[in-house]
Amino acid sequence: MVTDTRRVRRTDPGEPDDCPVFTLHKAFVPKEAREDIARGCRTAGIGCRDCKAVLLEHLFRFLEPVWERRRALEKNPERIWEIFEAGNSRARRVAQATMAEVRDALGF
Ligand code: SF4
């Protein structure tokens, strides 16, 4: 991923607010850790690799419950079909109600 282009060398300070990696930090990394990253970036105290490692650690922590749920569902394909059926049934009810409104509005 492209980072702040000012950080050509590990010793070049950067500006996290101009870096797409830091945008992801804002979404997944707690404020205190994010402030450390921003400081490290601006002072060249950390490299982009260190910065991305912190991001990945928090991103994986966020995604692990999703992956866990997926693994559980993979072991129970029947449950997946039940979920599909429930969604299908809900969607059909909504579509029927919408079509009833449309027919009503058109005077059918
Ligand atoms: S240290 Fe992080 S925020 Fe700073 S330029 Fe590198 S990847 Fe971007």
C-alpha cells in the first residue's frame, strides 16, 4: 500500500494525515496506540513496516470473530441454507408488500 511519499527512507519523517495507511488506523486502532503511531511517523521513530504491523494486529483482532463465525458455519452447511431461506422469506414478504403498494398506486 502506498504511504506518505515523504517517507522515502526509514529516517524521513512523514505526515500520517497524508497517508492512506493511517486512515485505516483511524478505523481499527484505539486512540492511544494511534497517537503513538502518529508521533512515531512524524519523528521517523518508527518505520512504515512497524506501522503496518500495528495496523494488522488490530485489524486481525477485529476480523477474528468474523473468521470464527465463518469457520463454524463451514462445519454446518445446513445452517447456511437456513439463513438463506430466512432471508429469502423476509425479502419475499417485503417485495410482496411493495408490489401491493405499487398496484394500489397504479389503480390495479
Ligand atoms: S509510518 Fe505509517 S502513517 Fe506514517 S507514512 Fe508510514 S505507513 Fe503511513
